[in-house]
Amino acid sequence: MDSLISQLEWSGEIINKSGKQKVGLEIASMVKDGDVLGVGSGSTVYMALLAIADRIKTERINVKAIPTSLEISMFCSKLGIPLTTLFEHTPDWLFDGADEVDPNNNLIKGRGGAMFKEKLLISASTVNYIIVDDSKKVEKLGTNFPIPVEVFPQALLHVEKGLKAIGATAVKLRPAKGKDGPIITENGNLILDCNFSEMHNELEKDIKTITGVIESGLFIGYNLNILMAAN
Ligand code: 5RP
């Protein structure tokens, strides 16, 4: 009998994306037997996982995935990709997507609200591949997306004040999708989407120093390999 997870459908976002499929295949071709992979979020990540699952089935390679979200965990389970955790393993390498990338390979992530675990895994992994297409390229971060900040709920007002003190011009509580109230992250926290008057290299650190901030979706000065998917 089918398991509950195998009944789930992930069709919408991952079909008809040939450029992403190509990069997904490229990612899958880099997987070596025995690798522990950090797995980010987004549609290109799904494409890569489909191709990796195919290699696991056909070549019987032994791979373990450390997922950055519950949704990705379930997708891996559906595809038969074994899971592990940061308690047991450090990723050999990681692949993920991004919402914006600037000319210095700095990023904004967190559209899916999983930036805390994404940053944790990117920091834990020495080799990171970030898959984007042209639409993600910006001259200046913050052009198309605000900077998401995950906040401990009781610290909401304190963090809002702190963010404004370091230059936030707009701070919005991210609403839940399709229902009333705010979005609650997998860690039980809230997300503030912020615009800043000035984008500078210390901003990620400045945000992190506010007590009550769990993490932001700003990635400045990380050693990242950017893979471009054709549109
Ligand atoms: C979520 C992210 C994703 O990686 C980002 O949204 C990319 O998604 P896609 O590959 O579908 O464009 O940062 O927190």
C-alpha cells in the first residue's frame, strides 16, 4: 500500500522549467557515492532532487540528504532519498536557490521562510552551489524582495524598534498564506519583511545583533558558487 507521503503531489512548480531541469541534472551529476548533501528550497532544488533520486534508483549510489525544511524532507522521502540530520552529519556540499543575487554573489533568501536552517546549512557546508536564473540578478539587494528577518514572537516590538534604528524604512509582519494571521515558521517564530534605506556590507551583522532576531535572509560575503539556469 502507498505510504501517505507517496500520495503527495508536487506538480505545480516543477514542470516546464527546462533551464532549471538542466542545472538540476548538472547538480545530480556531481553527486558521488557516499555524499551527504545539504538540500535547500525552491523549484530548482526540486529538479535536482528528481535527478538525484533517479541516480539512486538506477546506479544504486548511497546518498544522504540534510533538508532545510519539512516540505523538502517530505519530498525527499517521497522520492526515496534517505534523510539525515546535522546531529549525525556535516554536509559534504549543498545546493539551494535564492531570491536575489548581486554582482558580488551576495544573496537574499527566505521567500519560503526557511532562511534560518538554510543559513545554518550553508554555514556548515564548505562547498555551496546556489542555483538562480536571470530573473534573480540585481545590481543592488532589496530591489525586488525585502529582507526577511525571523523573530522570536515575544521580541516582535523590540526587534521592530531595533530594525528601524539601523535603517529599516518599512517593516511588515509576513501574513500567513490563505488564512488570517501571521505566518509561523517551522521554528515557531514570526517573519518581518524589511526594506532598508541603505544596503551595506555590515547590515547582516547589524540585524543579527538585535536581541530576538533568530536569523535574516541576507547572505553577505559567503563563499558561494552561483550556477545560472537558462530561462
Ligand atoms: C526560500 C529560498 C528559495 O531558495 C528561493 O525562493 C528560490 O526558489 P526558486 O528556485 O523556486 O526560484 O530562498 O527560502
